[in-house]
Amino acid sequence: MSKSIIIRIQCPDGQKRINLLSNDTATELLKKVSKVISLSTSDYSLYRTRDKTGEINSSRKSLSALKIHHGDMLFAFPHAGMTASNDSDAMDTSDQSAAQITIPSASSGPSTSSAAFASDEVVEDEVDQYISTLDGKIQRDRDEQLCRHGPRGKCVHCAALEPFDEEYLKKLDPPIKHMSFHAYIRKLTSGVDRGKFAMLENISCKIKSGCSGHLPWPEGICTKCQPSAVTLNRQHYRHVDNVLFENPRLFDRFIDYWRKSGNQRAGLLYGRYEYHESVPLGIKASVSAIYEPPQDCTPNSIEFLDDPHGSVVDEIAGKLGLRKVGWIFTDLVAEDLRKGTVKHVRNMDAHFLSAEECIMAGEFQNQNPNKCKLATDGNFGSKFVTVIVTGDSTNQIHTEAYQVSNQCMALVNDDCLIPTKDAPELGYIKESSNEQYVPDVFYKMKDSYNNEVALLARPLPVEYLIIDVPAGFPLEPKYTFLDENERKFPIENRSAIAEIQNFETLSQYLQYYPAAKLLDAMCDLHVLLYLATMDIVPLKNHMDGLLLAVKDRDVGLMRDWTKGEHWATIEQLIQAHSGSSPSSAEGAFLEPSDIASGGPPASIGGGSVAALWTCKHCTFINQPPRRECEICGLPHH
């Protein structure tokens, strides 16, 4: 008695299935294969194995006689010049759910030659290019007690050390727990082969694509496509060795939001990556400005909202020579309002960084990867830092900076790490499901017998994922923006504490500055962002001259930019809004002839704006001859 069987056919289009009877002949088999791959029997060959052995030819022999059984896989190879069609109508409709299961062929996976990134195509950051040219050796002076040679000699007690010498780093005061990333690279390339075969590869927790020997997950998996188990290890290097705020005023303005509202606050750090001399081949993140994106803040939580101006901030910062270097958030709980003290909530008995914050930091670091020529895909790790404003052991406000390890970045990128519900110091590795395969993740610790054991990371202490980074302020404050001025322009997205950016505040801000100090007034990232995004006269596409003048502190460039028609329009609107020409607009950059005659011409920009009037109720600037406001409909007087 014949029985129904299913035969799997592997072809360049994927895997097909055909239904047959055990007593069907080889000719009937080839006809059905031709139907599902849309090729005639003369345009392809059918084999038992992938290496084209055991060809099946047309004959009257039954499948049972050919020893072809239920579930067997056969391989169809088109002849030269023939291509199998992907026409779904040619499939056997007797089993539609099975016919929709396809496996990509081996040729569809990325080849090693194309996936590997050519080092010449990777453009590293300027600070990385500079550090790569340094010698990096740690010079030591002659030891009067141990050295027995002349002043020009060297011995083991005074010879220069490598920048990755861990014993030297531990003896420093304070000791350096993590070597710099460039010192780690020097360690990899310091062997006999001079790093000829050194390569940095990012961890992947996803199933490799292109495996054609089985059905896709969850129906099948093999050792070729299965990601390896991950054992969390302490990362011995860090990509950034110090976080430096240019001046305390920058920091104080940020935490003013918490002082006025009691709610927590977050912001994005803009600055530069620079060479850090205190650490061998080190890098520091120098913070010049803090941008506060739209967010929903409470005393216990912060939720980022969609930011329509995020790309504008990045563009302005880039033209000023700045970039996004990190993010900052507060975790402050007042202890004594009279003394100004706060609670010490982050310590070794609680947590330094919660699992949810680690995931957020990993997400930011994945969005801002570090370019590296030794990496297989051109990126390795990230320089993006996380800064927390919290209370210290003396109940004073201070900053703590961290990064998460490259292993944490991989777990976050592949959606393997999730936070726990009621224990902020613990994370949790997801379990495999039909939608996602998650490899086993382990961490090592010592048991009660002092033996090192590997434990499954369910749950996972997050201290295995974080790297601490020193943070502070310089002895001599620096000012990329003129933050020492008394008058400040309101910070964006602070309407909850009555700090509002509008044309009225811009007019008042510009009137505060003396005649020739317009350049100083523009040296504020918040002012520049408002000018680029305000609704009345958006200047985003006309600010290149202004940004160059601010970047170079060039009064001549500023004078040239203010002569343009776009700034003349702003001057006219300010004059109409305030009733008189502001000093910063009318008296800025006076020519010698103007000074001799007592001032500039009476008309600004060549026209009169006396007929424009501002509504006292909604501040909208109306055009004549309208006598009632176009927006609110209320009368002029």
C-alpha cells in the first residue's frame, strides 16, 4: 500500500515542498520539481547531496526503490544560463503553509571579503588620528638608589614603560583602573607581528543569516548559525578617560530646573573629544553646552519625547566645531532645604547605575559608535558618556560619569537585556522564544568556598556592565560660549518653570547688550537654536556666516552678516515689538562715519516699520491697515 510523503527540494530560490506517493516514479518526481521551480526537466539536474553526487534521472523506478523517503531533501541545480523563477503560483497549493517556508541560499549571505571593512575607508575621529601619531611611552627619571649607570644610560629601573603597563597604572595616585582604548590597541599591536593579524570584532547575539541546511528559527538551528554563549568579563579599557565640564556655571544652569521644580531633568552634552595628558594615550570629553530636549519630568522619572529640532541642534553644533559627546540626568532628593543638602542614594549598598539606565546608555552608545580601523565593520565601542548628578557621601551635589561595556552594547543592540521590575541593580537576559533566539549569558563570581563559578545571567548584576569615568571641572574655567555674562537667554523646553523662548524674550535679551556686543549676545547655543527654529523668521538656512563668526570670534564676519536682509528683518520686528530700536541692533558695529555724525541712519534696513503693531494680548505682530489682531481678534487699543 502506497503512502503519501513530502519531499523537500533545495533550489537557488529557497526550499520547496512537493507531495508524492511512495510508489510514484522518478519521472513523476522530476515533473513535479519542474513545476515548483518553473524549469523544464532539461534545464536542471536533481541530486541527492549538495555536492552534486547521486543524480536522479528520469526512470520508471519508484521512489521506494530509489530509497527516497518521507522528509528527504533533494537539491536542484539549474544548468548554466538558467534561473529558477520565484513565481508563487507554481507552488503546490495542496500545502500552502508549507510552501511559504523558504530558506535563503548560501549565496545570499554576506561574503567575508565584502563584509570585512577596508581600513583605508574608515575615517577615525581627529583625536584618534592625533593620538595614533604619538609615541605613548611612559618616560621615567633615573632612580638614584637603583640605577648604577651614567646620566645617559637606561636600565630596567628607568627605561620607558608601555602605556598599557598595568602595574604602573595601579601605582598612580589615584590609581587608574582602566587603561585607555589607544593603550589597549598598542597592546594588541605590540607583538612580534606588530599587529598584522590584530582585529577587533563586535559581539553578535543574533542568528547568522545565510544558513541553508535547515529551516529558519524556531524550526531549526545549527552550530554554524547559532551565536556563541556570552561570558561577561570586566572590560580592561575605556574609550573615554575623563569628562570635563568647561565651567561650573554651565552645570548650575542645568540643575536650576530641579531647584525650581523639584523634578528630575535630562540633557544632551555637546563638546569635543580631546587628548587627555593625565592618562597614557587618554581621551577626555570636554563639555561646552547642554541641550535639553523635550521631556516629561517628574520627581521620580524622566521620559524623552519626540524632538523635532534634534537634527537642527546637531547641525548647528557641527558648524561650531562641537558634537554630541554624552547625556546627563539628575537623581536628586532633597534632604535639608535650609542647608542645601541632598540624599546619598547611589552607593555600593544600593546601585550606581540601574539596569534601565544601562539599557538607555547602551542605546545611546549604539547610536554614536566609535570609528576604528582595526574593527571588522569599521566601528568598535563608543565614546558616548553617561553623567549622573546625584548626592555624594557628604550629601553634596556632585557628578558621576559612566560608560557601559561593549558586551552591554551588544546585548542592548540585539534586544537581549531587559530591566527587572523591583530591583534597579539587577538586569535580566531574555529567554528564547519563537520570535527570537537568545544565547546563554553567564557571569562569574566566587561562591562560599571561594571557588570561581559561572552563573546564568537571570538575573544579572549590572556592575558587570558598567565602567566608571572620572568627571569634574577644570581649575581655570573655559568658555566656548560666553556663559559668564549676567544676562541669560531662556533654555529651551522649560515652560514648566515659566522659562519661555519667544520673540519678546529675544527682544529683551538683545536690548540688554551694549551697542557693539552683538557677537557676545550670539555666543549662546540656546539663542542660536531659537534663531534657527523660530516661526516668525526662521534663519536656519541663512546662519552660516553667523555660526562662523561665533566659532572664530570674528567681529568682521559678524558685521558682514548683520548687513544681510534677514537680520534687517529681525531688527525691524524688534523695533516694532519694543517701540524703539534696540541698542544691540541699531548701534551695533557702527562705521566711523556713523560715530562722527552721532549714530546710524534713522531708518533700519532702508524702510519704515512704524505702521507695524504688536497685540498686547497675544504678542502677534500685525500688518497695517488692520486694527484688530489677526490671531485673537482683539482691538489694537
